[in-house]
Amino acid sequence: MATGVGEELELLTRGTLAARSGCNMETIRYYERIGILPPPPRSAGGHRLYGQDLIKRLTFVRRSRELGFTIEEIRQLLRLVDGSNYTCAQVKTLTRSHARDVQQKIADLTKLKSVLDALARQCTGDEVPECPIIDALFEPRSPLRSAISTRPARKPTRTRSSESGGARRIQKRG
């Protein structure tokens, strides 16, 4: 972005944008695809060319991701910024909401750690094929259920089927 008289607008390739913003090229493609980044203009040869302003936007997105904001939360923040009519109160509300989500995740992980520690205490660690941890994982009503949060799970963005097309079966040794 030109800031002074006589300074030319420098357009960047995706590789240069990636290097200057600290984002991976595939991440930049992904952000374009989901609308976090605007579609870039193309050169006469068909190459995507990016303006300097996207370095700042990518830095914003990258830092937001480092703080654990979801793509949708980042999208909300960008809508506020892009409209140039945001208030500090709106940003604070979104941030506090995210902080509550982080606190809930900490509570969930603390419960999970407790269950895993309890399972590990049941195991002798001997060189035998019987293991109470494996037994608990096969048990449908194991203490693992208590470690699951009572809040509804977020919907996965994509699913993957197993290579064989069905559920993989694990056989217990012994």
C-alpha cells in the first residue's frame, strides 16, 4: 500500500505474501476459499497478486488463531473492522465470550486429565497383554463418560471415513 507521494503500489505473489505475513501458502488459499481474504486480482499471466494491506489482515487472522479464536469468531471481528463502525464494547463482548469458551475447555481438559490419571493408576505397567486401560476403553460405561463435557459438541467441519469403508475392529489379545 502506497503511503507517500511517488511511492508505487507493490503487488505481491502468494509466496511473498506468505513469507511476509508468516502464513503458509495453503493457509492463504484456504482463507481465500472461505472468504476471510478477498479474491485477489490477477496478472496478465493469470497469477494472483496481493496488496500490501493483506499482510496486516493475515497478521490479524494469524494472531487471532494463536489466541484460539474460531474462524467464525474471526469472521465476526473482521466484519466489525471491515465496516469501520465497531466499538470497543462489541470487541470486548466477543472476547469475553471466547474467554468463557476457553475456561470451559480448561474445565473439560482438567476432567479428562483426572480420568486419564485414574486409568493410569489402575495399570501395573507390566509386560503382560492384559491392561485395565484397554479394558476400560472397550467398556461402554467406563469412567471416560464423566470426562465428556455437558455442553453440546461443535459440529465437525468435515468427516473422514476409514480406509476399509467401515469401522475398524480391534481385537483384544489374550
